[in-house]
Amino acid sequence: MIENDIFRALADPTRRAIFEKLAAGGMNASALRKGMEISQPAMSQHLSVLRSAKLVREERQGRFVNYEVDPEGLALIAQWLAKYRAYWPARIEALKVLLKDMDQ
Amino acid sequence: MIENDIFRALADPTRRAIFEKLAAGGMNASALRKGMEISQPAMSQHLSVLRSAKLVREERQGRFVNYEVDPEGLALIAQWLAKYRAYWPARIEALKVLLKDMDQ
DNA sequence: GAATCGCATAAGTGTGTGCTTATGTGTAGG
DNA sequence: CCTACACATAAGCACACACTTATGCGATTC
């Protein structure tokens, strides 16, 4: 179940940090490691987990592999979240900002 | 960090099932167990995790404890998701539905 | 007030997870 | 070619996690 992969992938703070970094712009695995105190195999493993969760996708470029955010994973989270919209009115004020951002 | 608690809480399929059940209407821990093949301590532990993630809140009623969805956790997920809205246009069609639901 | 009920907590156990070191695979360059 | 490079994979290990059984605790009921 992909839903499980997504939440499990995001459960790790290091992986969320990697994802956040990629959200600022695609880059390869080595560039991702800079300023992150993480070994090369660990980064590779994290990227593998993010990839199978559809949160990230790869694009081979010579001997580099460029990674970027995959919108599919984000959309799946949004869908999951939408199931519970019945409880959002209680927080509707805080979400008005989000609504406007999304509507642009 | 609460963000970590939330994603870690949702990483477990049993906990997501409990949350989904509560989303259909608040109930106590015993009622939640029905049709779920889960021991009483396990349920109690899962509810404890969901509680500290602000996904669920409790309300004592005599010797029962009524649980219900806490909108705060959902709102925090929405906020996290909003950070990556830049990648949503690629999936905007699928999200139009969500937008309309939220706008009601 | 003793027994029962609803739930929480403690302690122990098997499995999963994230890391490490070591090695493999494919590409680029001299 | 042969070396260096970017990355993936394998194997092993320490720790976290979800479960179990046992017990505690407050509220109800008789």
C-alpha cells in the first residue's frame, strides 16, 4: 500500500530534511549530502525509500542522478487529508491562508 | 518536535485505521476495539501515541474515556503540505476537488 | 465494601529500521 | 584501458517499535 510507504518515509526526520532540500530545487545525491553529515550509502538508502513512496523521482544524467520532488506523493497526502475535511471547519481560520495559497 | 510525532503516528497502519474509525464519530476505547482484533493494552498504547501527536483527544466520561479526532493534528499536516504548494500545479486537476471541499 | 468494569502502565520479546563498512556497477576522462 | 568518480547494494549491528502478559487504578454497581 503506497499510503503506508508515504507516511513511513516521512516518519524519519532525516528524510523530511532531504525532501525539504529537494523542494528548493532538484539536485544530485552528492549535492544533497553537503552540509548534512550523512554518509553516501545512508543518503542512497533514504533516497530509495523516498522514491518508492513517490515523494521523489530520479533522472539519470551521465554518471550523476538528479533527484527532484515527485508531485504524486504530495497529491496522495492531500487526498488522504481530504477524507477528514469534516473536521477542518474547527480550524478554518488557520486554513484560510492555505486555501488562498492553493488557489493561486 | 510535534511534526515528527504526527508522521510517526501515521506511519502505523493500525493507528491510521483507528484514526479513520474515529473520524466517523467519537467513541470510547472498547468500542474502537470491536471488529479490530487488537488487545486492550495495544489499543491503549496506540491511542496514547495518537494523542501526543494531536491527532486525537480524550474526554473522560465516568469510567469511560471518549476519544475523538483532534483537528489540530490535521491542521498541522495541512500546514506542512502547504510548504510544498509550488509542486502542486503539476497535479492541480486532482486537487481541484480538494479545494472545493475545503472552501465549503 | 467487594467485585467488576474501563482503561492505563510496566516489563519483556521478536521484528523492523537506520546506520555502518565493504563491495559492486556503470560512466567519464586521461 | 585504467583510474577515478557517482551511486547502488550487501551484510552486520544497535536501537526503536509494536506486541504480549501481568498488574495497577479509578469509577460503577450490587
